[in-house]
Amino acid sequence: MATQLSLYGKTFASRLLVGTALYPSPAVMRASVEASAAEIITLSLRRQNPEQQQGKILWDYIRESGCQLLPNTAGCKTPREVIALAEMSREIFATDWLKLEVVGDDYNLQPDPYGLVEAARELIKRGFKVLPYCTDDLVVCRKLLDVGCEVLMPWGAPIGTGQGLLNRYNLQTLRERLPDIPLIVDAGIGAPSQAAEAMELGFDAVLLNTAIAKAQEPVLMARAFKLAVESGRCAFEAGLMTKRQTASPSTPTLDMPFWQQVAPTEP
Amino acid sequence: MQVTINGEIKSLGSVDSLAELLLQLGYTGETFAVALNGDFVARADYSRVKIGEGDCLDVVAPVVGG
């Protein structure tokens, strides 16, 4: 049995965090979240007119799910926007957990490292539990820890690309240099094998949305990711074998039949 | 009085407080939150906060997210 995930003093049996967006219907979203066994789900806030009711189905599910809610600040470009949205999230969702996002570039939605650090500093002063979506840059990650983040969520690849772990070296470096910090690969994971790869590298969890929501059968894909994350974590805790250049037989060579001692040759 | 609501300019009769404005716009219940001129306003402060000409109000509600 693999160990539990611990974030900001709370423990979770599941190491898969999932988003709630892009599903073909609210019913499929709900069934997929259940199949994933995720205990932390992300959601957001957007402008709403009083006559709009589309948020109600989501809101009812949120209240019933029992999941830890992780509101995001997706789309925010400045710390000021982040702070306002974070406060609104805390009031509505009644949680101080926050997936901090500050968009630095519209093309690849790359997080703005300066904006992240500035926003995180202020949010932590205001009592938020900040989980920043950041790049895999070790120095940026250190700065986020310096201002009080207790969890980091480096990208595998840009959001929604499904490209997997684009910079394995950087991710491995983060794991090695920050051995005691919970690290969650967030974004860019497209296949269960990539989630398993992140977990085998020793990442504490994986957060994804599109790979499940945009599968032909989202509920089945949610299960596939659940199994992959569990499998990868077990593998990490079990300890992977060391790679070798030369072959080494796994079947015993001793007492192999048909083998004959070669007669010593006469001098 | 002209006030921008969720990005749209609207002409309104006289409104005094934010609480009054929200009621006039039809926002009831507790599944929304508010920012006035880009700054969060806590629910407890709605009746204390005054609304003036040219104010920008954002009213948000839960949506799906990644």
C-alpha cells in the first residue's frame, strides 16, 4: 500500500487531482471525477448574470462531492486580479486553498514567474494556502518556497497540449533539489503512461483535466489515470532497478542442461 | 447614473449602497461574489459600500475549471 499524500496538513489517499472543465456534460464530469477517485478538484469563477443558472448543477455537485475544492485564478494576468479573484473564491467556496495562476504569455499560457512570486507573497499574508502553477525552473520554485508556498505545481507541458513531460531533466532536478516539498505535475499530461512517468520520478501527485475530459470515453480514461498514478507511485516507493548497458540473464544459468564441460585441450 | 456591470455600461436610477444595486440587478442567494472597481468586497460590507457614477462592478459565480 503506497503512502498518503500530505498537503498543507491534510492527507489524501488519492494522488490524482482533476479539473472539472471541458466535459461533454455535467453528468459525465461527475461520473469521471468519481471514477478517478480524486479527492481534490479544481474549479473557477466567472462573471454571471442573475438570470443565468448554469452554475447551479456544478454548485450542487460541489457541495455533495466531499472533495477538497481547489479554486484557480486562471486567466489572471496581474497580482491585483489574482488577489481580487482569490478573495471572491474564498468567500464563495469557503476554502483558503488556491491554485495560483498568473498568465505570462497568451501563446503557451506560460506562468509569469515574477507575478507568481508577488501574488503568492500577498496571498500567504492573507492566509491563503497557495498551490502555484509554475514552470519547472528551480530558482523560481525556490522563490515561491521563500515567500511561503508549501506545495509547488510545475508544468509537464503547456496547458491542454497533452505533450507529457517535456523537460525531464528540469523535473528530475526539482525532485532532487527539493526532496521534502510536495511537488505536483500540473498540466500537459496527455496519457496515463505520462502520469505514471511523473509518479515514477517521485512526484507526489499529478493534476490534469483535458486528457480525461477530451477522451472519447472520459469515465474510462479517468479510471485509466487512477490506475496509472497508483501504479507509478507504487513503483517509486518500491524503487526502480538501475539501468544497465549489457544484458544479464534473469533465468539461472547454473545447471543448464546440454552444457558440457569442454575437455582440456592437450598441450 | 451610469455603472459598468460585468463589462457592460448600464444606466440606472439612483442607488445608494452596493446591497441595493445587487438587489435591483436581481442577484439573490449566496453563490456569487463581488468586486467593485477591481477590488473584492466582502458580503458583510454590501450595505456599507456606496455606489457612485462610473463605478465598475464584477459579479462572479462558480464555473468549471482546470
